[in-house]
Amino acid sequence: MLSISATNEWRTAHPGATIGLLEISRVENAHPSQALNQHKQEVEAHLRTTYQGFTRQDFLSLPVMAAYERYYKRFEKTYHVQLQVESLVLKGKNLPDVSPLVDSNFIAEVETLVLTAGHDVSKLQSPVLMDVSREGDQITQMNGTTRPIRAGDMLMKDASGICCSIIYGQDNRSPIGPETSHVLYVAYAPSGVPTEAVEAQLQKIEENLRRFSPGAILEQRNFLSA
């Protein structure tokens, strides 16, 4: 089990924030899952029914979405889960097919609206810390582009550098791959997102994962609060 802690700087910069941690090992991720894909289609249909007739302002009136909108507005960005839900409901598009471990998170995200990243534990190096970005910080994104990170963003880092930030997403070193069998999901919830929503997100991810890997081992389900 990974040891993951939060810095005092993170707690000071983001009062009221919550980080949800879900670590699971012995997972089979190499092949598509019919059971998960069927559930994905059911969730897509349910969301289109639930949010039928919604406008962007209607989505932003949802408490969880509103909390993320406030956070992203500080960085002049739009919450990407909001765009994903709008794409599903308003444009009729479907969730992507990446891998069972990645899809398990995507499906849960559009249900709970809670931002979550997934990492291959074998690619992380202790210590793993939840922290806040500072001037001069950089991240190499999944597409290989190195970007400066604006100060004040919530992030996760390990001994090799920054693994993920809310605004700039994940690095190109630790994401889930087809070979991943030991996974860490990190749910980032700024102030205003209820802890219950974070708990629901982790529960849904685990339920999705067990649709294709029922024998997986729960290493930890923990929460860090500021």
C-alpha cells in the first residue's frame, strides 16, 4: 500500500478541500469488458434522460459542478468533466473506450461530476504527496508537452516530480496503461464539493472495476482533508 500524505501548504492554500484515494491491486486490464461496456451504455442513457433539456447554466447550478466552476474560473479554464457531460447530453456523443481501468473512472466521473485521475502504482516513487503548485513548477503532460503550472493549483507529486494537477491533468510517466495491474485513483475535490460526493465517486469506480476484475484487492480507500 502506498503511503500518501498532504503538505501543510496544500491545507493552507485549499481550506475545505478533500482528496479521495482508492488503491487497488491484482487487476486485469488488458482486455475489453462486455459487462463494463454495457454499464457504460446504461449510464449514458440515464444521464441523457436525467439532464434532458438542460442548458449550460442548468449544469452550472448543480452544487458539485458549481464548486469546480469556481475553482477553474480562478485559472480562466472550463471544467473538463462539465464539457464531457454536455457532450454526452447535448450532442449525443458517447464516452471513449480506452481500457477497463480508465473507463471505470470516466463512467463514475460523469455520474458524480467529481474529478479523478488514475495512476499506475508501479510507476510512482515514494514519497507521494498532495501539494500546491508554486512559481516555476512544470509538468510533462500525457502528450509529451512540458507546460509551466500556474501557482496555487492542487497537485500530486512523487520523488520524480509532478504527477498530476487539477488544471493541467496527468503527466506522461504514471498514467494507467494496458499492462497496469495495480492502480491508484485520486479524486480532487475543491471547497464546496461534499465529501459524500467524493465517497460516491470512489465507490462507483470500485464497483465498475469489479465488473471485470472481481478478485481485485482493495489496498486502501482513504480521504485527506484540508
